[in-house]
Amino acid sequence: MFDYGQLHKIPTVIMRGGTSKGLILRRSDLPSDPALRDGVILRIYGSPDNSQIDGLGGGTSTTSKLAIVGPSTHPDAHIDYTFGQVSLDRQVVDYNVTCGNFVTAVGLYAVEEGYVPLTEPVTSVNIYNTNTDKMIVAEIPVINGQIQYEGEFSIAGVPGTAARIMLNFLNAGGTFTGKTLPTNNPTDHIKMEDGRKYEVSIVDCVNTLVFVRAEDVGQTGTELPNEVNANTDLLDTLEKIRVKAGIKIGLIKVGEQVSPSTHALPKIVMVSNPKDYQTIDQQLVKNEDVDVLSRYITMGSLHRAHAVSGAMGLAAAVKITGTIPNQIVSDGLNGIRVGHPSGILFAAADVEEIGDEWAVNHAGNGRTARRLMEGYAYVPASIFTGMNQAAMF
């Protein structure tokens, strides 16, 4: 509907899920034509523009998330969830990735919007992630017939406390490539054009991850975002490793024009042994309080905290004999404490070796979420010029 003659309004909910923030849009409110749909989404976010000043995006990769939702097409699910990473600097919405943080918001949204009836003490929401063809179960706490919002659970990178929402990613191995170890090897070697060689572990669990030792790229593993993001040589090296690993496993084609904003996967992660370090907020994290240090690169820069999907992939990698994370952390642990720039994140995975394959039966993590605003986003009517009504919706 065109409320102001030249503007089209679209129902919109802004939510935080874990350490991510973005918009939840209903599938039925968006154009059915994919190109037009993405054009509308980019206009809503204010992309491409690094500040996203003319839209609802937050000007960073972690605050430019997207969930397209609707009644589920899967017989065992309550709601469909399509994740999109909205680029800041290019006219691209990347659907070849998923977000473990933002799915927390989708679980809460589903209960708030009545996709699933409330049950006490926990309402389980079966979420079908269309990006990965996988099921995610979000456990929403309920008390006295109402969603429990207040609680004592905290996550690093988000101020305050709230009720804990548990996430369980089912059958999480081989999400994008079909195999938990896409190359069948716990470690591989990446050779650069200048002759440098790097040992990596490529693990596909929730997201596809390339693990490299921080020390192998001249780091300690304790670095904070400002330090890493100002180190152009380091970022260039990590990007080249990431791209070569992506080519090796078929996520990136040889000769393809690649940048962090056009190809979100694979992600690259620097890991190292526990050490004392200062967080972004100048809090001391002691080496005995973590099992592994991890620095997660997303959209070409260091994450201020850590992607949940990355932590679950790391938890799975720890349990696969011979991987770089497994060499750092004992695989006898039931879960791992991941030291990241904002603090500590706990993640766990149930992994078993079946023949010559590794199966990840489920991977889990506790998060929080909150509805921040609901209303309408407005886009110029001119974006629909030349489209008939049937093609639009």
C-alpha cells in the first residue's frame, strides 16, 4: 500500500539476537521476484553505504542481519527462516551463509507472533533454516502463561542480563558442503603465490570455517578488533587463505571475483592456546578460564565478540581428531569456553565418527534476544516501476 503517494510501507520488526541485530521481514510482505525483493531489502537497510545512513541498517556486519520468515514449508517445523547478510558496500544480500546469533531472535519472534502455542516451562520452536536445509530448535522460557523475558543469564558483548534461550542445531555437520570435513582431511595446506604455506583445518558445521593458528600468521590470539582491523597485511593474508580454502572445497570458483561482502563463506578463524588478555571493555580474562582463544573474521573484519555458529563449529572441530582446534583443546571436554574479544562464550557439540565420516548430531549454545521495535519501513514507490502486481507479491 502506498500511504504517501510515492512511498511503499512494509511491516518490519527490529530485533537483537545474541550479539547480532537486524530486521525480521515476513515473506508475504516482500515481492516474490528475487531481484526485486533484494532491491527492496537493500533500500530498507540503506545499502550500499558503509554508514547505511539512509536506512535501518546499523553500519556494521553484525547489525546488518536479515531474517525472512513465514509459515513453514517443512512438515516438522513451526516457522521458516531464511537468513541474509546485507552487504554494506555492495548491492548484495548474501543467502549462502547462516547466523547462529540471529536465529535466537527468530525463535522469540515465532512465539511472540503465535506461530507456536505457549507451553510451560519451555516452548520449543522448530525452525526450518532454508539456507542450510537444517532444523534448529529454540527453547523459549515461559512462566505463568507468558514469555519469560527477565533473567540472570548474560552473554559477552551484550549489556545486562535476560532469560536464557537455548539453541540446538540438529544434524549440523556438512551444512554447506555435505561433509563435516569437506576435504576429508583434519588439516590441509594452503600455498600462497609468494611461496608461503599455511596449515588449516576446514570444518563445515552450522557454517563453513577455516581455522588457522594465530601464531602462524604472526599473531598471539589475544588481539582486539582495532588492532586486527588496522593491520591490512594480516587481513590481506587471511583473505587470501580464506579464498584458496573456499576454492579447494568448491564454495568459490576459480577466477571468480571475490570479496568478503560478495562471498561470506567460508569464514576464517584464528585460534590459539589460552592466555591472559584484556577484553574490549578492559576486563581481564585469565587463561585458566578459557579452553581456546578464537578471533572470528566476518565480512573482512574481526568480530567484536564471536559468531555463535563459529563457536559451535569450533566445538565440533575440537572433537575431530587431528584438527588444529583438536590439537589445542582436549576432546574429552563436554563443551568449550571460547575466549573472544568481548569475553567468554560456551558452546558444545555431539560428534561421532561413523566409518570415515564425522557426524555432528547436534550443536548447542545459550543466547538471549529482545524485540526492539516494530512498525513500518518505507521505500520509494519508484522501485516497483514497470512491475505488475502479480510479480510484486
